[in-house]
Amino acid sequence: MQIIVVSNSLSKRIEYFVEAGKHLQTEVCFMTYEELFGCLPLLRQAVIKLEPCVSDETDFLKYALLNQAYKETLQRLNKMSLPDDVRFLNTPDALLRALDKKETKEVLMDKGLKVTPMLSSPHSFDELRQLLADCGRGCFLKPRYGSGAGGIMAIRYQPNRNKWVVYTTLRQVDGVIYNTKRINRLSVEKEIVLLAEAVIQTEAILEEWIPKEQLQGENYDLRVVCRESEIDYIVVRCSKGSITNLHLNNKAHLWNELSLSEEVRQQIYFQCQEAAQSLDLRYAGVDILIERGTDIPYIIEVNGQGDHVYQDMFAHNSIYIQQIKNIKKKYNHANR
């Protein structure tokens, strides 16, 4: 049996997955998506791990087009017939479902899981203004597709004073909207309109802003890496603001640093495992927040390719090592 990892080009996450294979004396082969399309009908005894496409595009609207192209790649793969002894680690169909934040939430709510509340999707800035006024609390405007905080806008609006405060990675320069690696604070409506309309143009969802629990004076949420019925790793993502993604120079802490009860921990384990299984994902990265003052965990979103955690990769690479061990245990037996 061969293990194949696929993307449009090499990246750190692929390099560390290959290194995990070497650690276990197991060869991992890298392919591009086009190479996979060319050889897929002829493959035998293979497990294929699909990774997101790598891009350094900072123009937000161009990046949205790349997301669309990747969706089309997964849709094309989903229509292809696989030989009986070839399997995807996460199927294209499951990855597509997880890419769609709206569909993900609808599936999880149908299963009775607690997710951050979703409001109606705005189709214009005026609609957004009205939805925020009716909600009466802060909200997150997010692209329906994509990950990594790209295009997220944390918005507070006071209609009686027509006062705005927005935190976002987006920034407009000379008429072009860029996705940056820092959080920008905006309070001028005409600047906010341009950014919000760009996000709405790519399809957007609107979620209520749930105050996050704090650790050492900073807001935190969790990235929980799980596989089927096991939890492989949990990283605590801390930020002084509301957006906690670690590539934005936020801080990572250990799971055992949190003073959570065992009951809350078990709720988190259960919700993450149920979320992955509900979306037919064998592996997933589930983002969870704990509401400040209530200890209630909410699922923010589920990433079908969210098993890369740099804090683990650079230390023990345990996530990928365990993943390859599990592949060998499960699929070597199936192919004998």
C-alpha cells in the first residue's frame, strides 16, 4: 500500500507529513492535483490525503477565485470512480461539505450540536446594517468558503449613535483589498463599507459574537484535531482581540493550562467527535469556543484539512505520526 499526499505545490505541512512517514520508515509520495487526475484510474492499493492548495495571493478577491477553483477541483475528483483498493483519507465530498461554513452549521444543528448562532446572510451593506441593529450585539461577517481568518470581520455597531468598530485582516490600499497577517481596527463607515461589500460579494455568513472565555487576561478558543473516535491534539489559541488564528502572531497555550472541569472537557471531546462524524470526516480540525461566564462550548467551524498545528509539528510531529500509524493499521489490513 502506498500513501500519497496531494496539493498544488510543496508546503511545510506536506514536508512534515513526509517526515512523519520517514520516522515510521514509511514512504509518502507527493503529487500535484493534475498528476493525480492523470494517474488516478491506474492507481492500486493507495491511500490519498488531499491538502489545500498553497498560495501567497494577498488580493482578497483574487484569493476568493482561487478558493472557487479549489472547490471545482474537489468537485471534479468527487465525480471520478476509484479502484476498489484506492481510498481518500477524507473524501472530496466530505471536504466540500466542511469548506461550506453554512452547510456545516446546518448539518451540525440538525444533529443537535451547539454551534455559534448564524443569522440571515446579508446581500448588501444596508442589509448588514439592519441585521446588526436587530441583533443588538456584535457579529462576525465571514466568507462562506475558505479558512485561516481570511476576510473575517468582527463588527460592533451601535445604531442609535451610528458608531462602528471593526476588527479584520482586510485592508484597502489604492482601491485593492488585501488580506494581511495583522488585525486592523476600523471605525470609519466609508472604509468599512468597501471591505464588507467585498466579503458579501464572495458569499458570506453572519454569526453572533459570543464572548470567549479568557486565559491570563486574553480571549481564547481551541483547535481540536480529531480522528474518528479519538482526540489527537488540542491547542489553545489566545489573543487580546476576538480573532485568535495563530498565524496572526497570537499565542498558543497547552490544553492542560486551562482550569476546566472534567465535565466541560468531556463535552468538548464529544462535540468534536460528533461534528467530524456528522460531516463524514475521518480527520478534522474543529474550532471551539467556550462562552465566558457559562462554560458552554460552541463549535465555530470544522476544517477537513485542519490537522496541521505548528506547535506540534515543530516539537514532536505527533499528529502526523499518529495519522500515518493509523493509516497503516487500518488500510494495510484492508488491502491484504
